Amino acid sequence: MQRKRSCITMSEDMLEKVIKIFSAKVKDVEFIWHGGDPLMAGIDFFKKAVEIQKKIKNVSFHNVIQTNGTLVNKDWAEFFSLNNFTIGVSLDGPKKFHDYNRYYYNGLGSFDKTMEGINILQKYNVFAGIICGVSEINISYPKDLLHFFLDNNITSIKFMLIKNIGHYKKAALLYEQYYDFLIQIFDEWISIDDVLVNIQNIQTVVNLLLGGIERECVYMGKCSNFVTVYSNGDIYACDSFPKKQKYFFGNIITNCFSNNSSRLKGVIQKRKECCKKNKCDWFYICQGGCSKDFYGNLSVIKPKKHICLNQQKYFAYIKNTIDKFDLKRKEVGL
Amino acid sequence: MNQNQDIPQVLLAALEEADIQAHASLEEAQYEKGPWDKGHWANRKPKPK
């Protein structure tokens, strides 16, 4: 299958405006550069971004790139290392799985180049980990996936149920399948029992169950803290949402902003109140969950029951496993 | 599995980490805004070799 090739890169003027606007009222800000593949923008684009950031005093910038890794070379790796970038790579498992959904516009799979990119990033110590898209092609092989990553010295892993968009051929999965997949990953994580193996989906839940406070974004209940800025200056909600008018917050250039941001914040708050009112045992973990899973539009606040039930099953499984061990927490001083 | 079974090292490490965070949150009183308040890989910097 062939795909159309396109690359729309943010202009330098826009880049400067975006960085200045989003660092104007904060002490620290994180930019997550996405694409397509963000490296298509070229190394000069990111050099410019860093140059702009360095001129802004009293703000701490952190840059994260999520890439398919195919364009990574020594020059990129040196730049990332020099400027303290954090690099995540999208890798869906062994070649037979990865190439199924991730291929070039000419139809050839990208696995070999992605692995080459990871090796370079590892050598320069700028490789943070992989995000593995979970789709129908690999969901039946959780243990094989995990061991493939570990065999390739990839120990920081996040699994993500892929969206049924773009070039993914067949993505639609049931939440039940996905959480069963994660439960099998959890069991294997326990079985492997290596403290250097870091699986974000699991450890964030384990951490919270044990009284920690480290939350990945889906369990923060603060979805309105994240926005997506497109190359034309359009600002939307987190890119997990579809790019639709109801999630349009405004535009950098026109300086015209809708009230959708406030509406989203209000809906998230109401959703939290709804969870508390229902006395959900798991609210302290999920904080209402990822907004994209729950809001078909900005007026719906009721949880989607099938998502909640499967997520709760996942939380309960992990808690029951932990509870079987005699883990004693130290008293926290009050 | 029972309580006499050896506790997995990954759970012991997770417990230790959770304890550190819980103490830190009380000491610094910054639950609402802290270093964990990040997306994606912010807390996953590679360990120095």
C-alpha cells in the first residue's frame, strides 16, 4: 500500500511566537514535538527553537520528541545530547508487527531504519524509551512483544491503544482486549522481576496504589493543561482529541480565542464531581481518566461504562496481586 | 501466591519510590504542581551510563 507524502513545517516566525506565548506566564514548560515525524522539519528547525528558548530568561524549557526514529543519525543524536532533549521512539514490536502499520510512502516497512535510529540514540544516551502502538496485529502477543524489547536493550516502554486514524490499517480494538493485554504484560513484568524494566502503563498504577504521586497524563485529571499547536498557529486540545471545531481553542496569529478551553476545564471538573458522587473506588487512581475516552462532546460528563469497567478490572487485578504480598509502607510523617 | 512468598524486587522498588514521593509531597507541599506533573517522557530520563 502506498501513502501520500506530505510535510508541513511551522515557520520560524510562528515558532518564535509559539515559544514566547507559552512561556510567558510559567516558570517551566515542556514542548512535545510531534509529527508526522517531527524530524522531517530538519535539524535547523530545532536549532532555531533552542536558540529562541535560550533568549528567554527565568523559564526552564524541556523538549521531548516523539519520532519514528528513521531519520536519526549521528548529527541528530549529538544535537539532542548537547541540548538535553528527551527522545521517545514509536516501535510496535518485531518487524512483522511494526512494518504492518508503519511503512514508507512507497510501501516499504520502516522497522530496520527505526531500529538503527534507536541504536544511535542509545549510544548517545538520549533514548528515553519506546511507545508501542497496540493494534489487532500485535495484541495477541504481549509476552513476545515485551521480550523482543528487552532483547534489544529497550527497557523503558509505554503501550498505547492506537487510534483508528491515519495510515493505520486496522486499529479498532475493544477496551476489554486492551486491558487484558495490559494485565498479561503486568504478570510478565512481575515474573521477569527486573527493576530496570520500566513499563509506564503499569508502574504509574502500581505507584499510585502504593501511595505514590507520579501520574502520567491520563491519570492527572488535568487534560486542559495540555494543548496542541499546529503549524498554522491553530491551538486545539490535547492531540488525543480529534481535530474538530469543538476542540479548537484559538489561533496564535489572529489572537482570537474561543471559550472551548474553559468549557473543557468545566467538563473535567464536573466529571470528577460525578465520579466522587458515585463513590468510585478507583477515582484516586484515574482522576476521571483520559478525556478523549469520555467526552464525545463537551457537554457529556458521564463516564463511558465499558471503558470504566475495563479500567477498573485492570486496577483491581494489579491491586489484588500487590495485596498478596506483605508490603509494608513506612509511616509518612504528618 | 501467598504472603510468605518472596516479594518481587519490582514491587519493593515501587514501594520505596512511592514512599519517597509521599514524603517529598508532604515536605514540599506541592502536590498540585510538582516535577511529576508532566506528560510522556519527562520522568523517564535515561539513566547515566
